[in-house]
Amino acid sequence: MNKKIAIIGGGNLGTAIAEGLINSGFMKPEHIIITKRNIKTLHKLEERGVLVSDNNKEAVKFADWIILAVKPFQTAAVLDGIKDVVNIKKHLLVSVVTGISLQQLQKAVVKKIPLVRAMPNTAIAIQESMTCLAHQDVAAKDAKIIEDLFNQLGKAVWIDEKLMDAATVLGACGTAYAMRYIRANIQGGIEIGFDAVTASLIAAQTVKGAAELLLKKGTHPEQEIDKVTTPKGCTIAGLNEMEHQGFSSSLIKGLVTSFEKIAKD
């Protein structure tokens, strides 16, 4: 990509985005500038050729597109600090800030520029994020580039912005739910004879493999389940016992409870 990008906020998320874009070869390091008050923590990125700065305005002037990666409570102040140098003919703003709507972004930045709201999850650190995207006034060609950009960091999908809270539950909270399942699998593995390290490896790789089957083959989970459930076999016996104990029901209830919590707050 030939666009120059300013990443405003050099914390864990901002640096993960920069590293992912460089590691994938999607962007040249010298086309990225990243900002933080304490630029000493950005030394490794600087060594790779990324520009670093403690001046948000200078970063915005350098860039074509802006990625906002600050804390929610910092958003208004940061946007207020750069709005004077935002160019309506040049800039596009991508926000990865949790809970800040496109309407709020528009109000804060004042100028009517193309806006994108992105909701990645923590797996962005290893370029395996599920990122949900919504936009306002973004041209089709630019939307395609944005999608390609986040596909370098995992997988991306465009959704209606009204589904962002639901996406947070399914794609971000979902990481914790998956981890809890893996942890339970490990504990069960230890109980039936494995040491903790081996049980962890088997449980994690098995879940990774199961997910890859769905992603690469495009099949439904039940199709893959049918392949490993033989008549009177141990798999169906275990699945049925889990369902008797409320496995699927408890997971669905957990998702709905998380969603209701976001909606209420």
C-alpha cells in the first residue's frame, strides 16, 4: 500500500498494528509514523524503520490516513488536538477505540472526512484478529484497502455499525470464552492422565485445528462433528453428557448476558 499512515497511540494495540503491517509486507516501515508521549518504548519499531514521534499534529500532517488507537477516555482530547490539521481532501480516520461511535468521532473531529470504526480482538498481536468494520462516507476503493489492511492482521468483515456491541461480545469477549473452554479441556486432560504442558498443547492445537477446518472448508460445525461421532462411540457420549449439563445453553446465555451488559451501560 502506498498510503502513509499515522498511528495515534503507541500502546499495545497501536504497536501490534504497526508490527503486523510490516511483518505482512503490506506496508513499508517508512510509510508508518506512530506516536506516544514516551517514545523510548517505541525503540524496536524505530529500529525497523518506523517513524516515531510525540507530536500528534506532525504525525497527521505526514500521513494520508490516521489510525486512532488510544483509550476511550482520551479520544475527545486527542481528536480536539489534531482537528485543526485534518485535511478533508486528504485524510481518512480509522478508529480502533472501543465504544466510540462513528457519530461521536464525527462530532469530535468536526470536519466531514471518511470515517471507519474497527473492532479487533487481542489476537491482533499475532496477526490472527477477527476485526469487524463499519464506515461512514468511505469510497468503495478505500473500503477495499481498509479491509485488505485488517486482513493482514487476521480476518476482517464489514458489518452494520448497530451490530458493533454484538461484535464486541462475539469477537472480543469470545476470546475469553474460548480460553475458558480450553482451560477446562486442559483440566480434564490432566484428570485423565496427561501432564499440564502436554494437555495444554493438545487442547490448544485441537481447538486451532477445529477452527481452521471451518475457516478453510467453509463447513458447518455439525458437519465436522458428524465425522467424529460414530454410533455408540465415546465422542457422542461425551457430547450428550455436556448438553445434559447445559453446555450450549450456558454459552448462549453468557453471550446474551454480556450483550445486555454492554447495552445497559
